[in-house]
Amino acid sequence: MEKENLEELVAALAVSLPSTNILYKITSILEEQTSRSIILFVFESLQSLYIIERWAWQVLSKDFQEWINEKSYIDLFHAIHLFNIKLLSNHDEIEFDIKTSLLIPSSIDWIDGILDQIKSSNDTFLTIVSLWFDVISYLVHEYSEIRDTSTIIYINNRLGRDFLMTNEYQIYLKQLQEPHSSQVIFTPKQLFYLKTCSFSLHVYLCSKSQQFPFTGEQIIKFIADNYSQMILVQSYIVDSWSKELLSCIAHLIALICSCCWWGDEKAKYIKMLVSSNDLMYDHILALIRIVSYQPFHQCISAQWYNDETLLIDAILVFLYGTLEIRDIRCFISSQTNLFATLLVIAQTSSYDRICICAYGFLAEILTDEQLKELNISENISGFFFDILEQAWKDPTKRCKTIPIPHVLKGMFISDN
């Protein structure tokens, strides 16, 4: 009965101005879905869901002034977004093809229609469209094989050209250098630039795509000064970070990390961030202060790529990359407080990629004798056999995107 009702309701979306009653009924049906019911609901109502998702993109791409003051529209957009998050959170029962066909827009015109309104839009519109692009970024993070599809390429080319490499991005980034940034109310436009755009570009540039108007070197040079100063200032007051500040910083670090890993010379790109070795040491110490903040460790999630998970992941990957620079490798190896942090993260993190990176990091910076003293080889062996068993059972699944060197370095510990 629910399927028939939804089919009748979505048919009314073809009308230029569907009634408030219709929109509220669709909202109610979507909100009723739980992580358990969504599987059957998707299969029974797939065609109706296609219509709803495309309707949302179409409406968002038109003049937002036509609907922005209608509560029924706002409520439905939020209901669709929450439904999409539940869809993404289902890793096994709902197929990849269904997720991509529902969540990725089928028309470039819809993307242009939305992005062309960003600079003149209001807060409500910016909040909603940020949610829409964040969903796509989560999807790309989960399924890396879609990074090189034409729609994803187009979205990120526009975000890079029209938002990242702009004066507005620099202005918003510079504002984060203020020690009291956490007490500032972030505007939706600031969050769109620093969080949403950075998130999308981070997961896209991980593919080392050549189909982009800028190089990793150009991006780093463009934001390096404001970025490095922001990290230094904020690293001393981590306990005061607001949720919004945490989100912006996590996505900025991840973006820088992707840019450094884009080329074949990571050391060269990393050195571009700061102008001298002393400043590089300060930058590394700042990142160590951030990654050592224990409340972040408690929020690492195995099921969802939340801001804390992204932050710890990005910092560890970046620091791991700095080991290729000889002087920095010696400096990091002298930071005994980092050893303790890495060990705690490796043994307690629920996110496999972070565990492997932490174990691999320990294998790089500790001597054989130090590794033996840790007496953790049994735990590590069990962990890595579990990872290999998962890969053996489902060799086509690529959710973790774990670099092979991290796996090998981490496994090295279990042999000592």
C-alpha cells in the first residue's frame, strides 16, 4: 500500500508547483524509513525514488527564490538528505549501481544551475546544497571507481575553478587564523567553501586525476601560507574547537594531503607548505598536538567517515609522507610522545585504514628492539589476518582504499 501511495504522490511532483500536502506526505514516508526498513523500501519503490531524487536536483538548480520560503520544500529536502545518508550507510545489501543512479545527477545543467547561484544565494539554500554535494563526496570516498566519471570530473573542475582558487577561499581560510575562531558563528557560505568544496576536491584528487585545471603544486602554493599559519595557531587550542571549526580543519588537512600525494615527488610538495626547516618542524609539532588530542580518538568511526575520523586519518597519512624527507624523519623519530599516540590509535581505532597507517608508522620510526619491547606482534598478526580474510571473501570491494605500503609496513611489525 505504501508503494502505491508513494507512486501516486511522486506523480504529482511533475506539476510545476506541487501542493504542500503532497510534499509533506512524501516527507513523512521518507522519514519513516530506518536502517532496517530502507533495504526493502528501496527495492519496492526504486522508480519513485529516482523521480524524487531527480526532482530535488531540478528544483535546486532553478531560481531558489521560487521555493526558499516554503517550509514544505525545506522539510522535504532535509528528509531526502537523511534518507540518502541511510542509503550510503548501508554497505552490503544495497548495490553500488543503485546508489550511484539515485545519488549522482544525470544532467550537467542541474549542477551548473546550483553552482551559478552560490555567490548570490541565501543561507538556507547554501545549507541544503552543501548537504547535496557532501553526499556525493561520501559516495566517491566509499566507491573510488567513480572518481573518473564525467559527472564527478565536471563537479570538481567547477569547484576548483570557481571556488577553491579564488580570493573568497583565501579570505575564509585566513579567518581561521584567529585564536577565537571557534567562538565565531560560521556562515553557510564559509562552510561551503572550506568544508564542502575541500571535501569534494580531497576525495576527487586522491585519484591523481589529470582532468583538472590546476596541479597539486598550484593548489599548495595558493593556500600554503594561510593554511600553515592556521594550523599552527589552532593546534594550541584544540580543546576549544567548535564542531564547525573541526570540520573545516579536517577537510583542509585532507585536501593538502591529497595535493601532496598527487605527484610522484611527495617530499617536494610537502616542502612547499613552509619556507624553512624550522617552520616545517613547527608545522609537524602542530599536527602532532592535534592528532594527540584524545577526545578525537574516541570519536573515530568504522561505519562512517566523520570529521574526527577524517582528521586523524589525514594527519597520519601526511606525517607518514614526511618520513621520506631525511631531516624530518630524524626529527619525527625523536618525538617520543608521538609513539604513545600511534600505539593508542593502532590498538583502539575502529577504522582499519587508521590502524594500518599507525602500525606502519611505528614500523618506520622504531628500531627492531623497540618494536620487540612493545610486545604487540600477536595483536597485530590477528588484525592483519582479519583484513586479509575480508579481502579474500570479497576481493572486488574497495571501501578502505588502504595503501599497500601501509599494509606491508604494518605487517612487518608482526614479524619482529
